[in-house]
Amino acid sequence: MVRVSSKQELLNQLQTAIQHSILFETLLNSELAIDNNCSDSYDDDYEYAFARALAVMYLAVLSDRYSVERHLLSRRKDTILDRLDHYSEYNHKLYRGLVRMTPQAFEDLTLRLSSTDVFKNTRNYRRVQMQIAVGLYCLGRSGNGGGVRDAAFACGCSWGSVHLWTEKTIKALYEINTEVVTFATKDERAKASAWVKEKSGVEEWGRGWLVADGTHINLAWKPAMNAREHYSYKGDYTFNVALVFLPHSLRIVESVVGHPGSSHDSRVWASGQGIVAKPRLHLDEGEFVWVDSGFGYSSYSVSPYGNTFANQSRDIRFFNFSMSRIRVRAEHGIAYLKNRFQCLMGYRGNLYREEDHQKAAYAIQACIIAHTFASRYDRPDDVAEYLLETYSPEVVQDVTAELSSYQQATEGARVHRRENQVRYEQELARATEGMSQRQLATFRADAAHALREEMVTALFTSYSRRFEDTTAASRRRGRTEAGLESEQGRVARRNEARRAQRSQQAQQSQSQDAQ
């Protein structure tokens, strides 16, 4: 049930009363007209007198912003901008606590957002800074601290300003989305690949220099619209988001936002407009992404084996464990994002209409944009401060040991990627021409299995380790060697039984024909 304000509830009651009054007075006037035999002595000025009085009351309530007596609340004399000016010189930690980024990052972000369509008509630069500071403060809070009243008191502004300025900040951030959330440069590719090689000890694994994972953005309360679609397998109402990271720097290079919590990870990943839609625009031939097992099969992704298979095989446990040392960087990147903008811990917006769903998606993407922009200015100590809210000091020290800086891609590299994508689409069209949907699915699965088998073989070769309980054929079927032989034996016995049954049925049919 949609909640309404006391004013709207009063207006609804008055509207119902007016409708009933008009109906009652119409019947009453009809009876009076019959009794007076349509006499002209009846005064028309008294027709619908009660309904008119209710209508006047309705307009009076509608024209007044407040339906109850209003008491002005005292505000704090210093605004959030005054405290930022003070903290920028004396305490950067408290500065980050307010706007979730360093002073230099906030100054540069404010300067960039001031030229967007949202803020370009605001001539007072200090006012732009104030509005963006309030917006970032709200995005950086969760739970009771994210309430409008608490934010208004902390920032030194009105309740309405909190809503308005947060929406303006989100719109301005979304406007610079393509400028901030960019793909990896050539230098970043090389650094990420070198990091994977060093971490895994496998030369071939350096071809997988991206990690991807999904995360659920919890809703603070049950949505009024499409609640069942937002109900996730975790038992919460959520949005399902897919993120792609550079493992060496935790920088987000692609995001897929907007799917409700019930959407499967593979569906969210498949709807992306980046790597999935145009793989050769982002990856060279032979390169791939380390993904979760729920992301499905493709020729440019490698996922771990299922837990059931891993529990049965020492070989597969070793592969999954080695792969987890790379893929865990996606979990670190998600914690880095959510601990900076903690509204992603529990989105407090209402979902009453379709535009509310779009507004929520914009808010999530705005957090990703602001986080990506601010992370360029973060030193390892700044990153550690966010991660310490989730991980132990030992893990955080390992994560921040080899973080590198951000660089922008060159136009020449972009042209080369576009040419690779065109060539890839032509080759894929020739290879899959005339295939049915089932054949296409088999084609993708075969390519994914072949790529993963190549990585498994490279891992065991690099560590001079022999396969103990699996073969290439058994790993493809998700079985141990003994399990595959047992399955093949069951299939052979079942086929033999079916052949014997068909032979017996044929003999019976022949004997009946002979009779």
C-alpha cells in the first residue's frame, strides 16, 4: 500500500465528500422541484451550497503547503561547506568523512560538475560546492544517518534542499558517465596482466587481466512496485549489479546497473553494452575475463568449476583455489565502492512508479561514477581506510601493496580496438552461419570449456603438478575420472537395456504378424 502525507489524505477525503455531496444535493433538488411543481420561487443560489463550501475548503487546503501548524526548527550556524574549508587544512580524514573523497578530488569534481547542464546556470560557485557537498554527504550515508532530517541538520540546510540538491548531484554525475568510467589503457592492461602473472605464477594466466563479479544493492524497505521481481535469493529486496575491475588498481572499467534482485547473474552480464556486446573492442584475441560461475559460458571468460565437482576432486580444488586469488580482487573492489558510498548498503528511495526505478538506477550509477573519479586521487592509505571496514589489516595491506595510478586511453588505441571488433563480428558471423539457438549455445560452451581447459593445463604445467583424479574429458563433463567411468558405465548399461527392449518388442511384433 502506497503511503501518503496527511495533507494528501485530507484532500482525498474532501474529494470523496464533494462527490457524495453533489449526488445527495442533486437528489434533494429533484425532490424539491417536484414538491414545488417547478415553481420559480425556488432560489438557485442555494443549489449545491454544501458542495461549494467543500470545494472552497479543498482549494484552501491545496493552496497551502502545510496542513498543520508549523514550528521552525533551529539550524546549526555552520554549514557543511564551512567545515570542509576548515578540515581541508587541519584534518583530511574528517573531510573524507563528509564528502567521501580527498580535498583535491572534491575541488576537481566540483569544478567539472559546475560546467554540466545541471549546474551551468548557477553562477555562484560556492553555491554549487554547497549543493554537491550535500549530495555527496547523502550518498555516503546509510541507515539512520542517511535520513533527510539528519542530513539537513548535519549539512545546515532545509529538508527540501537535501532532496533537491541530491537529485541535482546525481544528474550531474550521470552526465559525465562516459568521461569518467572508461576502459583500460594500454599501460593499465600491461600492469594488470603483469600483476596476474606474478600473483598466479602462470604466464598464460596473464591473458586474463580483468575480473568481474555481481553484487546486490539492498533496498531499505520493500518496494511498492514489482516487489516480487526485486526479491533476491538472499531473502532481501535488491538491485543486481555487475561490475568489471582492473585487479591491480581496483578501478571499475564497466558496470551493468538497473536489473532487479531476482535477475540471474548471467542475465545481468549478458545485457551489458561493453565487453559482452563488443568483446574485440575491449579485448585482444586470446584475452579473457575472470568471472563467477553464474555468468554463463563464452569464449572470452573463464569461470571456476562448481562446488560439487570441486569437493570431489583435488585437481579442481587446486584450480579453483588458485583462481580465487585473482577473482577475490572483485570482492575487494566491491567493498571499496560500498564502503565509500554507503547508500549502496541500503538504498532509501521509494519505488512507487517506473520513474522511481530509473531514478534508483541513476543513483547507483552516480555512486560508481563518483567513486571512480575519486579513486584517482586516493593513496594506498586512503584505500585501506575504506577496506578496513570489511577486511582484516593483513588482507588490506596485501590489497593496497601494488595499487597504481589512473591514465586515459589514447584515440589511436580506440581506433585499433574498433577495427578489431569489426573483424571479430565478421569472423563470428561466418563461423555461426545457419546455426540454431541450441547449436549456438553449444558453440559458446565448447569455446568456454576449451579456454578453461587451457588455463587448467597451464596452471599444472607451471607448478609441475600431475593430474591426480581428472582427465580433460572428465573435467569437461564436471566429473572425476572415476566418476566419468561410472557414468559412462551407467549410460552403456542403460543403452544396452533399451536395445534389448527394442529387440524384444520387434520379435513380439513379428510373431504377431506371423499369426
